[in-house]
Amino acid sequence: MASSGVVDTADAAPLLSVEDLVVEFHNREGVSRVVDGVTFSVGRGETLGLLGESGCGKTVTSLALMRLLPSRSGRIAGGRLLFEGTDLATLSEEQMRRLRGSAISMILQDPLTSLNPVFSIRRQVVEALRLHREAPPDRGREKAAALLAEMRIPDADSRLDSYPHQFSGGMRQRVVSAIALAGNPRLLIADEPTTSLDVTVQAHFLRLLREIQDSHGLSIVFVTHDLGVIARICHRAAVMYAGRIVEEAPVRQLFAAPAHPYTRALLEASPRLEARKRPLTWIAGQPPSPRARPPGCAFAPRCPAAMERCRREAPPEIWIDQRHRAACWLHANGEDERHRDG
Amino acid sequence: MTDRPVAEGPAAEGPAADEPAGRSAILVARNLERRFDGHGRDGGIVAVDGVSFEIGACETLGLIGESGCGKTTTAKLLLGLDKPTGGSVLHHGRDVASLDREGRRTYRRSVQAVFQDPQSSLNPRMRVGAIVREPLVAAGGTPRAEVRARVAETLERVGLEADAAHRFPHQFSGGQRQRIAIARALAMRPELAVLDEPVASLDVSVRSQILALLKDLQSQFRMSYLLISHDLATAGHLCDRIAVMYLGRIVETGSADEVYDSPRHPFTRELLEAARFAFADEVDTKRGTADETAVSRPVTGCRFRTRCPMAEEICARVDPQLHAVSPTQQVACHLA
């Protein structure tokens, strides 16, 4: 069932479609709705960016996709996670385990903690290959070397016997990616994989990831807080705020014509080369905690364009065009306005 | 000899010969070298290999490079956390290595540091007030009543509320924690603050807030900064001058305008390209420099040649030295 060709049209059946996902965490103080009705889809061969600040629910969303929420405190409280038509939320742990690595894989921020320091690179890559039955016993080393070479690790064969600490940060992330791709997954979830890397190393890694994506027809959900990274890797991006998606659009459109005041503020606040002499701006205040979200739009208290209505009523999702949506009252058309106000 | 850190403090000795006249440098690094000896097969490494620069009053110098280029080692040498194996650090013209006890004390007071990750640079068991007070008390010389007032004032200046002093670091957000780290350095009223990736661990939306705070504090307190970073995008908002490091050497230095608008070294151009806002289809995958796996320390010639898209025959033979391409810009490249 491996997907081969890259399908670029938005209308083709998506590989992954998340519908109204709700994730809740329980602790002594009660229930926190960390992800509060998130809907998005990812096409084959497409990269979707999930953009947001710490605490917006982007990592929890990605963990929910892998069904890796902490089992004692977190749970998927609603919605569907349709992967190739199957709802991941309803699978048993055993069924889910068979999908991890072979259908959906994940790479995380810190490659050093994803690798075992006491085992050689060879052992860790071969382990992944064996697990996914991608290498017969006598060809493990050869296959592992080929996989590392594909990730552009020079002298792959001779470096197989190295240990993680002998690799640089960028090289470790390539090893981690090689392990993640060992089972030929269709979907890769990348949670801030370049955040701990130098900008130069990051640029090269992103370029490599795009090449791998093209040759494998891989779909990627890329989680990050960095707009520059979103621009370099994603086809489309969804902006998250306080557990919800507030805007989604193809990247160029998102950067050229952001519709949500939050997206606009994030863009203006990002330190940028070409704006180094412009005065710095930022978003005053802090996002609300999941247990103290305001009744209307969660961004209203920080929003420069907030109206009376924003503080009362949560904004609906409004489609600005076929591929661009924003949850903001500013885009409600007059008709809707009149209807609502009676 | 207790010259308190005043911005216009005259140099005790004559300024370095290569120093531009009319401006007294607070700190001069002269031909700094830090060699780490290897064990057995490992032949050792020269992490900082003949680095020279100076930092003037109220200016920000950016020391920019990738991990492992020696920028943090250089900072440690300036902060006195490590000793150079060659070269010297001059504070107002005096060699820091030859200072007496009292001189070292003054020096330590006047040079402070803010590190990347406030999560690990702040003691989780100490209240914020104690964290900010500690260096003041350790350095001595400040009466107790004044210490209390100084802590309160400093917390206010970095934008924290008065009751912050009674709370613990974990009760703050990442951006606020970095404010605490800044307050700790600022409490000493230093002449120079070494900022080692001060915003790298923060969310994008908080980064510009902290950068603006640093800028503001600089003009209020007339401090100089040495900013250490791998990211020219964030450095651009703060720096007056830039020094780009590659494998232990400065390969290009100049005013921020020169380095950003007319970079001469291919590595500087790569740093700019990586920090630029670019969409995937604008990134040229065919041209450009080789990735970090091509880093090596060639025995001969230019250190960057293994990654350089322009390398010629001379680059393998002759080690390029810094040469002036303008009164303020220098570059170590045969082709520049």
C-alpha cells in the first residue's frame, strides 16, 4: 500500500485527516482541554506545518497522532484521526504498534535523547530495519549503510561503528531520521527537529528532508514555532493558538496575506534579516492557560483589532478562499453579522 | 586602583597599536589562543586560534559562528572562566592575566554573562531575589541596605513585578526566566555583558521582546555587549559590528552594515543565506556551500575550502590571513 507518486492536488483523498480532535489532560486540579477541536488534513507527498508558541497544543496534537499521550493523564476525548481511512483513535494498542514506524514515524527535537548512548549507530539502525523486516539477518549492515548514505552521511559504512556522541548535532538528526524512515512510513511527524541545530545545519537538513520527501512520496506534519522554518519546508501551514487552529493557508499566502491578527503579529515579531533596522515588535501579554480561556476568542485579550463581539462569542471558522481559512470575526461577512445580531 | 566601571574610563596604559584612535576599547582580545591537548590517538585541538577583536564603550559586537567554532570558548576566556594558552585579554589596556587580587575583583564585576538557557542557569531552589542578590554579595563592597534596593530596582528595570523576588524560577515563563538571568547580570552594573545565545531557547514571539529589552538596557546603563550567536537574523537587531568565526578563526569582521549588505567571505554568505526568510522553491539546491559533514580541519590552506563552492588551487596551499577591504571591514579569503 506504499504510496509512490507525489500527488499535489488538494482534492485527492488526503493521507491523514484529523477531524475535530479534542485532547484532555486530567490532574489534581481538574481537566484541561489542551487541544480543543482541531481539524486539518495532509495530502500524499505534502508537508503541513503546525505553527504555534509553547503551550498552544501543537506537540500534544502530534503525540495524539502517534497515540503516544501519557496514558495516565492524557486522553483523546473526541474527534477522529483518519489515516488512510482508518480511525487511529479506535485502534487497539497492538494494532497501533504495528503502524508506528512502518506507516507513521516521528522525529523529535533533541536527537541526542532519541539515540541510545551505549549502542553503536549500526546496532540502532539495524534494530529498526529488523523490526520492520526490511533487512534479512546477513544484510543488516549493508542496508544500514545504504540508509545512512541516503541521509547523506559521508563514509556511511565506516561510521556505522561510531557511537552517538561521536556525531555532531546535525549528523545525529540524520541518524534519527534514518531510523524513522527505516520502515518506509507514509507519514512522518517532525516535532521541532531543527530547533537545537545551527541555522546553517538547519537549512541543509530541511533541504535534505525535502529531497527525501520527493523521492519517497512522504507526507510530513512539521511542528515548529519558527516561521522561517515553516517557509523553507512546508506547502501549507496551520497556525495554532490556545488549543485551536486559528488560520490555515498555503505558505506563500499565509506570509503574503495573513488573515488572522495573531498570524500577522507573529510575522511582525519574528526577527528577520531584512528587517534588522526596523523597531522590534512583539505580542503583549501571554496566551491563556487551558483552564482559564476567555469565553469569546482566546486571542481577543491580546488582539489589537478585537471588537465587542470577539470577547463574547468564539469566532467560527471562515473560509476566505478554497484553501485559506481563519477563525476570526474580522472576516465574517455583513450578512452573517446582521443575522447574528438579529 | 579601584577604578569603578565608568563608561569613559581612560585606559591605564597606552591603547593597542592597531586600535583606531579616538575611541577607548573596554576590552581587547589580542591574538587569543586556546589549545586543548588530546589523549592518545586524539591529537588535540586548537579551539581558538589567534582571535583578535576589541569592544568599545556602549557598542555591541556579534561573535557569529556554528557550534564548535570556538565562540563560546572565546567568551569563557573573556569571562575568566578559562585561561588562554596564548595571547591576552586587555581590560582598559591592562592584561587581565597580570591583575592582582583587587584588580581581578574589579574586572569580574565589570564583565557579566547571560547564558542561553535560563532553565539551567538559574538555581531552581533559590528565590529570584536571592538569585539576583547573590553576585552582589559575593563581589562584596555593597552595603546591605543598598543591596536590597539594587535588587528591587534591577527587577523592575527588566520588567518583573516587585513580588517576583519572593518566587521561584519555575513559576515563570521562559521569557520571564531570561529576564531574571539578565537581572542577575545587570545587578552588578557591568561595563560589558557577554550574551551567549540569549534568545535561542525562547519562542519567536518572545524573542523580539527580550532583544528590545536588551537594547533598552544597553542605552540606559551604557553597557557594551558581546553577543554570541549562530543566527544573523536575531543578531542583526542588536549588533553594531560583527565578527564571523569558523573553526577557531575570525574569517570576516566589519560593521553590521558591511557584513549584512556586502559580505565578502563565502561562509558569511552561507550564514546569511541560512538566516534569510526563504520559501522552499527559492532555495537553490544545486549551488551553495557543502553541508556540515564536509567540515574538516585541513592541514594546509584555508579551513573553509572543504565546504567552499568557490575554492581554487591557491586555497589548498596558502592559509588566508585577515586583510582589510575597507577601513573597518576585514576578510580572510583569497578570493575576496
